[in-house]
Amino acid sequence: MIDSRFLLVAMIVGCGGARTLPPGAAVTLAHPDKFTAADARVGTYVSSNWGFRTSSFWIEGPTGLVMIDTQFLPSAAAESLRWAESATGKRVALGVVLHANPDKFNGTETLQKRGIRVVTSEEVRALIPSVFAKRTRAFASRYAPDWPTLVPAPDSFGSQDTDLHAAGLTLRAHVLGPATSDAHVVVEWQGHVFVGDLIASRCHSWLELAHIEEWLARLEEIRAMHPTYVHPGRGPSGGPELIDAEERYLKRIQELVLAEHPTMPPNEAALTRVHDEIVREYPDYDFEVFLKLGLPAVWQHYAPH
């Protein structure tokens, strides 16, 4: 059984009142001093360490639920559906994939087999086959049989910002450019923004593509939405301060790498200095491995070509 390895985090205090949750579900509030009146229509499923503690969110509408991101493992996708539907008594009507990383798209087929439409932008959809092939080479044998056998294929809602209508809700899907991935969707709804890995709350960011300047521009675009609640792909939800924290983190990495005057091939001692300084400055951040894997790409990005 996988249930004991997973954690359900649901904002259930506030305007929606208390809910009956599945047996064994744990309930927390990210910042109880700030969110004691949090929106009870938004819930969060968080996978185990085995699934990289990935967050999927549901938004409760009058006639059903919208699920944001589909999880890294099909088993987690199935469990997130069970728990969301048990917590609310409503069925998931739509899934949305925010960007082309397997922790966002791997559960697509699991939802589709339940008759749930899954959508993303045309740009994100076009990236999924190549990203899935790369990650399958890295992960499939480790996670088998809990890994998709087919390339995840969400539907496209197009290349422009659009309104998504499902479960009696209207959500705004913003089509954004490169950052942690080469293309992104941010979902905006009534003061909430669902940003995927554009923001890593209390976690190191995935820097593999080294789009630092573009990433900072994405954060400005999110800030311009004037959110009350910010829901990241990993780590606790919060408010606009999460945007500021991500900006400081990226700028600090940029500053430290540039201070080493990077050239190619990488100076391993200098890379270690940058790594160690970031870890020292962010001692409570999880997934240090993301930093270690991403710093060489940032170094190469800033090295003269």
C-alpha cells in the first residue's frame, strides 16, 4: 500500500468550513498566523520523498474539481484523485499541466483513463515528448512499474492566454516563456496563482536550463497578477513573499557565479564555493541535489562563449 507514504495537505479552515477527510490524512496550514482564513476551496496533495514531495492542487467549484498538475508517479496521480474527491465529495472535471517536467505531466494518462480532460499550452505540449524521453532514460528502471508506458499527451488549449471553464469555475491560464522549463502555464483564479516550479518554496530550484534572466522576468509577470495566495510546485504555499524569496535566491546564485568570473571548462573548486555558500545562506532549503545538478549549467551560461 502506498497511502502511508503520502501526505495530504488541505487548507480547510476558513470560509468553507471543516471537511471530512480520508482516514490517515494529515491536515496542516502553511502559515497558520496568516492563513487562518485561507480559502477552503483550494486543497493540496503532496507526494512522498519517492515522488520528490510534489504538490498537486485542486480547486473546488460548484459542480466539481479542477486538478492542477498530475504528479510524478501514476500511483500518486491516482491517490491524489481519490483523496481530493473523498475530501470534497466531488469529481475532478479537468486537469491542467503547468510545464514540461514529469512531476507535472506523468499522471496525465491516469486522469484521462478516468474520463478527465487534461490540458496545457501548445508550447508545453510540444516539449513533453523530448522531456519525457530524457527522463524515462533516467528514471524508468528505478520506478518501474510505476512509470508511464506512453508519452503523456494532454490536449492543447492553444498558444495564447485563455479562460478555462470547468467544474462551474472560470480560471485564467497565462502562457509564459522560459524559466525552469522552456515554456510555462500559470493558472490564476480569484487571487490564487498556481505557478509550478517557477517558485520553489523552502526548496532549491531546478536550474538545469539556466534561464536565469528569463526566470526573473517570469517572476515579474506573476507579481503583476497581484496574487493573494501563491501555490508552488514544491514546498508550502504562501503569499507574494514567495515571489520575492525566489527572486532573491536566483539573483544570489547569479551574483555568486559571476563573482567567480566563470570560464570553460568549469572550475570545480569555484563551483563548490558557490554551492557551499548557497547552502550556508539557505540552510533550511530541501533538495540540495537540485542545486548541485543545476549550478554547472548556470556556470556555463555565464562563461564567455
